[in-house]
Amino acid sequence: MNKKVLLIEDDTVVRENTAELLELANYDVITASNGKIGVAEAKKNKPNIIVCDIMMPELDGYGVLQVLSKEKTTKHIPFIFLSAKTEHKDIRKGMDMGADDYLTKPFEETDLVSAIESRLAKVAIIEENLNLKKNIIKHEAKDQLKTLEHLKNYFIDKGEKYSYKIGETIYHEGDNSNYVFLIYEGVVKTYKIEEQGKELITALHKADDLFGFTSLTHNMAYQEYATALEKTTVFKLFKSELTNILQKNHKVTLDLIDYLTDNVSEIKDQLLQMAYSSVRKKTANTILQFTEKITKHPEDSIRISRSDLASVAGIATETFIRTLSGLKKEGLIDIEGRNIRIVDIDRLKKVY
């Protein structure tokens, strides 16, 4: 069965041409000539993905996204913006509101199809993984959790699901530590802020990682901040419930101890790097670390602030930026705006 695409575009020529190329790519296309009609069509037809212009009469693209994101039946539909506006603030506004991607007009046919395919594939993978994990947990009795993976499945099945935008804080230092978190999708940084206001990143957590641990036996506040580095979905479980599970499942407790021990070892390695490595080595290792956490493939770009990278490396932002320029000149990395991409991973690992 073909996937349904809702195309919302007020320009008749663009709408008809785009609908035709999507139909040739074997999509069932529903069209709307303005935002108001588009909202109605989305609620009526429940498309698999929405492609929407920004500047339109009746209701602009931002308004369409805002309305549909509040509806239970439409809020999870992937949303791609089309716009002739290329100013950074316009693009950033759409992404901050929850859009999954954007294309600037005029665009290539392959770019649009590729954007749609990648978003639909992502949704399919997430749904498959979620269903798989739910099926696994259904066959595991609550008091028979045997591994750390079973515990993570329990988070997904029984925990509360929350989503965070880029830069949104998950918890503050000093907040009551009522929950422990599992990242289902996205990347989270934990950090402390010193007296002079400088930020020190203590850890990076990617999908399938647990974080937010404090004492399980004492009422202790969180000792650091946690913030989403990209669009992030987490499942959170009451700390008291986790404690109860660990009391009944000793094997899971041992696995969790091993997991936390590995985290401590990573932090120690990071501290040693900050103390003894050269600036070039710190910079190279930090790029490798962020790439491993954020991307699926080493050749993919990472998009993150230079201050965050410098904070993990333990060097001044200005020094970090200068070192990045040097690594680019050597052909080890490529830089385009805020994006950094590894060009030669083997040589980057050997930087000293």
C-alpha cells in the first residue's frame, strides 16, 4: 500500500508539479491550496507525512504545524517545510517548532524524495523497535527481569514518555531527583556550571543510554543539569519503582552496577585527556566522541555549538576554533557553518 503525502502549497504551478513528481515516485498525494484546508485534510486523511509551504494565505506553515502538533491523531506525523526563504532565523524557527526537515525552493526532485523517504524510514524503524520491545516485555513477568536490556524494555513499557526540543532542559541542578531516564531517541548532555559561570560537560548520553542517577536510598537532589542537544525522546521511571525492581532482580542490579562502572571509567579517561593531552589531541578526540554519540556513521556531519565541544575538550572556545581550522587545513575534517564532518577518521584518531 502506497504511503500518503499531504502537500500544502498555495502556488498552483509548484503544487501541481510537486504532486506529479511524488505520484511518479509511487506516493498517494493529497493536496491543499492553503494552510486552513491543509489542517482539515490532515485531520481527515491522516497522511504518513506532510510537506508544507511556509508563506501561505489563511494560515501559514508555522500555524499549520502548531495546530497539528496539538492534535493527538496528527502530532506524530513527520513534517517537512518548503520555503523560498533561506534566512537562518526562518529555518531555525520551523525546526524549533518541531519540524523534521526543510527544503528551500527551488529544490531538486531527488532532494524531496530523499527527505520523505528518510523520514518515513525513521518512523518505521522507531515503530518496529517500539513494538518489538513491547512484545518482549509482555512475555517477561515483572519480577523476572534478567538483564539490563529487560530493564530498558520495562522503562519503555511502564515509564512516562516525554519529548524535548533542542536546548530544552530536562532537569536542573538542585531539582528533586524523583526519576531515572532512558533515552529512546536523541542526545543529552549533563553538565555543571562553575562559580564564574563556565559550563563543564560531565557526560554525553545517546539513544539507549540511562541517566539521571542519584542515591537510591537517600533523598538527594540532582547534582548537575541535563539538556537535549537535539530533538530527544525519553522514558522516565520513578526512582522508587526502580529501587523496587532492583531489590527483586539481583542479576539486573549487577548489570546496572557494571553499566555505571563503565560510565565512571569513561569520565576518568576524559579527565586524563583534559589533563595531559595536547590541544590538538583533545580537539580530535572530542570530535570523535561527539560523532560517535550523535551520528550513525563517522562520515555524517555533527551540528553542535563550538562552546559545547570546547567544554568537553576542556579548552577555551577560541583555542578550540583555531585548532579546528588547523585540522581542516590538514584535510582531516570539513567545516561548513556549524557542521563538522570527519574526512579522514584514521588520521584523526592518530592526532597527537
